[in-house]
Amino acid sequence: MRSRYIYGATILGAACWGLIGLFIAPLYKAGFTSWDVVTIRVVCTFVLLSGIMMTFYREQLKAHWKDHFFFASAGIISIVFFNYFYFDVFSKSSLSVAVTLLYTGPVFVTLLSRLFFKEPLTLRKLMALGLAVLGCAFVVGFFPVGQQDVSLHLLGFGLLSGFFYALFSIVTKPVTRKYSVMTITTYVFFYASVCMVLSSNTIQKGSLFLNVEVLMSAFLLALISTVAGYVFYTIGLKHLEASRASILATVEPLVAVMTGLFFLGEELTFWQIVGILFVLYAAVLVVERKRKPKSARGSIRNKHA
């Protein structure tokens, strides 16, 4: 697969995630809690994925039992908890604050990838990380004058969302070359669904699903901001280093901020525009082009001499 398509898939997946505010806001309005919204997201996603897999890719459901450890870990530890902390911050502040704190994730991914996978920590990666974090800080209003009022509770929950988000890349990396994107995503959300069904009381709020807006929001949350997002992102993760894929996915805050601006009534300041540009440049910076060896360049020159 060509590198531009790999990078494009990763960025497209992040863009799908950035639209999530459009679909969870109506669920909060209907009376669901953050834990309920996580339940709705993972269960609807699993139902959708299992239908697709049973119809078109049934043979891809075969997996070694030992690999279910990675699927379960990613589903229960990463998906469930990063969604909960992310949604809770969103419900108590704004989409911009929630997504910015979530995107401390690339910092955790890069450090954990270095620790577990011995991935090189290059100067370009460090520069991209710095720009991404600084850009997100501008977007949320932390800099230059600190106008954004963020409590320690929200800050802590936001950082936890970033940490658990980072674990998805780390935990699924060992199985990305063994199974298809659909197989990984289906099993991850199966275990997340089991966890949420056993731990939530969302089923007792069944009457709320009689609302057409709630049904459409739940369906689009699963289809666009989950299935499409994770499939495209996992395509990138399968061909890229975990740290690089995660940094590229920082385009999500850009989409989230624009979603808040045009659809959720949030305002965009000059410094947020600066932050958006920083994050965009960080995403471009991380796409390093491999230089051709000198010998190869020399042979080309000799060939055309």
C-alpha cells in the first residue's frame, strides 16, 4: 500500500473521531450519563461490526485464544476507560477542552512505544510532539493568557483519557500484523460491550430509545465516529510505527474544534487558529521521507551521464 494512502487512512480515521460531538450531544440531552454513552457506543458498534463480519468476512473471525488477551485488554482497559473520561470531560466543559486533553495521548504513545517496542525517538518526532501539544494548548485556551478555566478534576480526567487512549496503540500493536482491521476492531468492541453490559444500567433506560434523534445519534456514533474511525486508524497503525500513527491522528482536534464552531455554538479565537496550524504542521512534520542512499543516487546519476 502506498504511503500516501496509509497516511490518508490514518488522518481520515481521526477526522471521523473528530465528529463525535455531533452524535453524543443529543444523547446527553436525552438524559444519558457518560457511562451510558460509552455503553451505547461500544454495544452499537459491536452489533454493527458483527453483522458485517458474519455477512462478508466470517472466515476472518478465526483467532488464536492467546490473542484474545490483547483484544480484551484493548477493549476493557483502553476503549472503555478512555471513552468514559473523554465523555465526562466533554459533558462538564466543552468539546475543545475534552479533545485537547485527550490528545496528550501521543505523548504517552511515543514514550510507551520507546519503552516496549524500542521504537526510535527521533528529533522530528520530538518536535512534532511538542508542536502538537503546544497547538492543542492554544486551541483549548491554556496559552497565551490562560483564559480557560479547567478544574483539577477535569484536568486529571482529561489526562487519564489521553493515557488510556494511548494504550490502544500499544496493546493492539502485537496483533495488527496477524489479523485484519475488521477482526481486531470486532473483538476489541466485543469485550468492551461485555464489560459495559455487565457494569451499566443503560438497558433500564430503554424508553429513551423511542426518540428518533437518539436512535440516529447512536447509529451514527457507531458507524462514523467508531467503525469508520477505528478501521481507518488501524489500517494506518498496521503499516506505521504506533507513535507515528498516533501523532498523525492529532488532526482530530482540528475537526472537533470546527464541529464545535459550526454545530455546537462554540467560538474560534485567533489563538485557536494558531493552535490548529501548529497541530497541522505537527501532522505534516511527522511524515518523514526516507532519503535515498548515496550509492543509489550516484548510480542514477551515472546511468543518465
